[in-house]
Amino acid sequence: MSIDPRVALQSLVTALEEHLAASASRRREDDPAVEAAYVGIADAFEVYEEALYDAFGEITPLEIYEEADEDDEDDDEDAEYASDLVEAEVEN
């Protein structure tokens, strides 16, 4: 059973308002209330986008930002370095 996109949109707006309130009353850099509100936005957005697609075949121009792990960044740098080495070998 699909969720009405209007209901999902209202949940997203509520999540954004909760994030604003949590951000305004932040107590420290890693305030768990702000982090929970951040996740709430992401979750509500996914529900909204799915409901929008199910009802109308439409999507938004937005994407959920996901931080890369430091290990992933190191892997990407290693892969890029290896690619550069292969390209240098091919040129020579």
C-alpha cells in the first residue's frame, strides 16, 4: 500500500522543521539531537520520493548526501594512483 505523497511531504516538512529547531538549540558540535534530526530528514525524504514516484512517476532533483568513510577515500586515491600508473605505462 502506497503512502499519499501529500502525507509524505508533510512528514518531510516536519522533519525539516525539527532539524531547524535542533540546530538552533545545539549544545555542542556532535549534538545527538541534531544528528537524529539529520537522519530524520533523510528518512522522510526517501519516503516522500518513493511516494511521489509511486503516485506520479516523478522524482525530485535532490539526492541524499552520504559521507564517505576515510577508508573509502584511501581506496579511491589508491585506485586513481594505480590508474595513473597504468596510463603512464601505456604512453611509454
